[in-house]
Amino acid sequence: MTTYRAYQLDARRRILTASWVEAANDSEAKAKAAEDLCEEDIPSVELWQATRLVDEITCEDDGEA
């Protein structure tokens, strides 16, 4: 398992929270971060593995306005 760090960002791209994510590979880590950290009022999540930016996940609303 590889350890990743995920950061919930606000609309100004400031870090709100940071969480550890354990996953076998980048794809699994992205899926876990999106599922666990995309919440209401969280526009994006950055996923890092050490000093490497793995992905910036855009959190989308499931419902319609």
C-alpha cells in the first residue's frame, strides 16, 4: 500500500483539511479521495504522493439546482 495525502480546498484554493489515504495505486487513491472527501461546499481535492501531485479532483454536485 502507498500512502497519499489529500487536501480539501475551498473556492480560493486554500487548504481546509488534510487526510491520509492508503491505496494500492494512483487510480484507487483518486477513487477513495473523491468518494470520501468530496462534500458539499468542497469544490476540489488535491491528491499528493510525497512531493508528486497525483491529481486535482473536481467535486461536482450530484443534484440539480
